[in-house]
Amino acid sequence: MRVVINSCHGGFHLSEAAASEYSRRKGLTERLRHGEILRDDADLIEIVETMGSAANADCSKLKIIEIPDDIHWHVSEFAGNEWVAENHRTWD
């Protein structure tokens, strides 16, 4: 499975051009909210692949990483620098 993360401090943001293309592909008419983008979305991955560094906003450096298909995962971050972590079970 492929996932898009931000690999620098600043956080996950698309450039205006990338956000416009994503909105066009999804048929969105309202302003795109970056927090609502699924990081394994095929359109997002294709946009980042195709646009390369032009998909980055001023304070982002997007990259596509490969993770195993059979895990449950989430994106974690510190100061905007992100990584993918495997979900673990917890009980109280």
C-alpha cells in the first residue's frame, strides 16, 4: 500500500495547483480541507507522483512511502514531520 506523508517540519499541505487538481478529480466545489484527505487515496498519490515537488506547499515536502497491505495504520507527526505507525490494541 502506498501512503503520502510530509517529510519535513511544517505539516501536510498541497500546493494551490495540487489542491485544485485534487478538488477537480473529486468534484469538490467547496474549499479543500487538507485534514479530510485520505493519505492512501489513489488520486492524491497520482497527483504527488505526477507533479513531484510542485505538489508541495511552502512548508511541506510530500513523499510516497510503501507499507504492508495487511496492517492497520495511522499517520503520526511531530512539528509537522510525519511518519506512518501501525495501530495497536489497548484496553482499560
